[in-house]
Amino acid sequence: PGLLVSVISKRGGDKAVVSRAWYTISTLEKKETIFPAGLTAEDLWSSFRNRIPQLNDKGDNLTFIEPLYPLPELVIVGAGHIGQALAHLGSLLDFNVTVIDNRPEFSNRQRFPEAGKVITAGIEESVSSLAIGRDTYIVIMTTGHADDTRALRQCISSDAAYIGMIGSKRKIALVRQRFIDEGWSTDEEFSRVHAPIGLAAIPTKTIQEIAISIAAELIVARKELHDNKETGEVWSVILAAGESTRMKEQKLLMPFGESTMIEKVVEENLSSKTDRVMVVLGSDNNSIMEKLSGHTLKTVYNEDYTKGMFSSVKKGIGSLPENCSAAIISLGDQPMISREVIDKMVGSFASGSTGIIIPVFEGRRGHPLLIPARYFMEILNLAADDSLRTILSAHHGDILEIDVDTGDILRDIDTREQYDNEINK
């Protein structure tokens, strides 16, 4: 995805110069990027986020900003008659269609001429090899429960925008119980599977009617996803205001890998699936800002940083824009947290989770936290010397714990010994 910017620059008489430039997300995030005709990074971000072209007339320059996205991916696992009908509908609905089946007599170009890709191979390995993103829609309709289960296991924990599986209510109940009993998914993860598949409001008997019902549900899911993208952003709020009293020097400026501790945290967040990044500064703010000068992010200064970490939480949340739908609260002294952890939390939120999301390793909770916007006002009304534990305690029933495969979420760096342990790993 990116933006195509066309500029028509007037010259003398009837002459004009037309130029075009392509901007990717990584380009927009670089401070050194030069934008044409008086445009700013925010001009392009606004068009990209809202998926709306913009026409600007600025003096002698007419600019047209056109956000371009790849087509959403529709993966049909099962090349039977319903899959064939659905592939045709998916193509008409502007999906890039992939069909997977292990039967060459069904999975071929003659039956699926409109599909972008037809994969004839094992179900499990084919689904596991897919690059599943937040614009991927997966429909599972193989020849039997065993292959349906294999396919679902490979994608149920993914960031897919939609996962649907064909089958009776009895079959779905049995599959759900097996997934939970075997530890293949949590109850929360299975709840995002559309099963039985298709819009219940559409009566279905024929193959075509079933395919139309599924296609209608895909349209609804795509519209909901786009509405969420247009109306809400997930921000990373990095807390970097502390005085580092136990380290006896500003730990965030200490070397970590090829940069410093704070730069590593910022880079992981910028490369994650969060939409924007904010850093809350306090102690040594000028030195930290200098280190971050090459990154596209927002900084805010917490004048109450001596009152403790929660004052920075409040400052960050209070500085978020109105269209922020959730905030990842990250610690500046956890440079070991990878973007994969952050992406898993964002993916869970994007899939419909509405409560506070906390990563868990071997039963122990860690950081960062994802806090939806509906808790922001309650946080802002707490005293500066309070803590997020108050919110977690008050809403313990709303918390979603997601398992991660790293103990990094449990550690931060406060002392020289802890620092040495991390950099020597």
C-alpha cells in the first residue's frame, strides 16, 4: 500500500509540468522525506488513513493524492462446487482469490479461471505457507472434518480479517470443544470464527444460494474492517520520562544493540502494526529527543514526571487524538520487546476484542498493555500518583490474556546488573 502523488505545475503561457511520485508508509515515516508542492506528511497520512483521494490547489501547483491498496485476499480452502461459485463471486467483489485443494481434478485453472492463484497440494501445509495479514479473508470448506480442522489450526491465531468454516451447528460445537481441549485455541480465539458460515438472514438450499450467503457475510466483514480503519487508530505510547535513579545515569540513552535503548523501543513500535507512535518525555528530554530526531513520531513533555510513571500514562493518553481507538502502553526500558508481541496484541484488538489486552508468558502477566479508548476518561480522572492497577482491578472481567512465547515481557532494565544480563544474551 502507498500513495501516488501527481503534481501539475504551471509554467508560462499554456505550459505545465506533470510529475508523479510514489510514497510508501516507510517513506512517510522518514524525517528526511521531501514532499512536493507544499504538502506535508500529515496531508498524505490523512489521505492514506481515510482511503480518500485528495485534490489540492496550492498556487501554481495542482496536486492529486491517491491512496492505493492491494486487493483484499480471499482464500477458499476447498475447491468443491460451493468454492467454485464463491470464487466467481469473490472476483466480482474485488477480492484477489486463492483456491486451495489437494485434488487436482477439482483444483485447476479450468474450474477457477478467475482465481489469482490455484494451489494443488496438501491442505495443512498450503494454509501454513500463506502470508496471512489483516486484509485476508479465509473460507474453509473442504471435503471433511479432518481437513477443516487442519486448515483452521493453521490460521485461527493469525491476523486474518475473517475466518469462516462451513458445517452444521453440531459439527462446529464438536470442533470448538476439541480446539479448546487440545489447547489449539482459546475460547476467545474460536469465537472469531464465523461458523456456521454465511448470513443467517439469507435462506439457503442451492449451491449458488450458499455461496451468495457467504459472499454477503464477507461484504459485511470487509465494511466493518474498513469502518474501523477509517474511524480509529491504534497508537503506541512509549513511557520515557523516568529519572533512572537506580541506574545512576539515563538508561534510555545507554547502548543497546546497534543503537540506544530508547531507539530500539521506538524502532520496534514504528515497525509494528500500530498506526502511530508517541513518546512521553520528562527527565533528560532534550537528549532523548535528539536521539529520536530521525524518526516520525509525536513527542509530549510530562512536566509532572517526578510524580511517577502513572503521570506519564495520563499525559500520553490525554495527548491522543480523538480518533484513537486504543493505546499500547510500552515501557522505554524494555528494548527486548519485539514487534511480534505488539502485532499479536493489535491483531487481537482488530479481530474484535474490546477489553484490556495483556500478554502472558507461562501464566505470568507482562508488558506492554493494550487499552481501548473506552477506558481513557477513567484513567484521566485518577490521581497522578495512582496506577494502572486500579483500572485493571476495577475491570478484571474485561481483561483478555494472550499467550506469547517469550519471557521478555516479564523483564525491564532498572539496574546495571539487569542491563549487563540483557546485552550479553
